[in-house]
Amino acid sequence: MKLRAIVNRMLRMSDPAWFIFIRSIQLSAFMLFCSFMLHLNISHTLAYYTRYMTAEALSEAPQGILLIGILASAILEDQSSK
């Protein structure tokens, strides 16, 4: 059961690493929610294109934020375990 070992290791992370991990997930979820709300609010007006591009940027950015957050928490965890 590799997945169980991974989850157990994640739950034993140090406090700073866990803080970065959780905050990056929260920020990503908030950005996706904002993107979803913008997509719902888009109407065919003059500002349509700028709202659409903002919504698209908000839906693409969380992937990078999660990657950076996971790398940062892994580096902090590695440094704290030494």
C-alpha cells in the first residue's frame, strides 16, 4: 500500500511545511472559485474579452501555485528532517 505510506508521511510533516501546503491548496481553490464565478458572470458586452481572459488566467494559475507550494513544503520538510 504505497498510497497509505504517502498519506502517513504527509500527515507527519513539520508545521511550516504543512502551513505552506495547506495555504497553497486554499489559494488554488479560491482562485478556481473566482474563475468559476467570472465564467458565470460573463455576458456578451464590451468587457467580455477582458473578463474571459481574467477567468482563464485564474483557472490556469493554480497549477503553478500548487507546484511551487508542494516543492517549497518538500524542501522545508527535507531541511527540518536533517
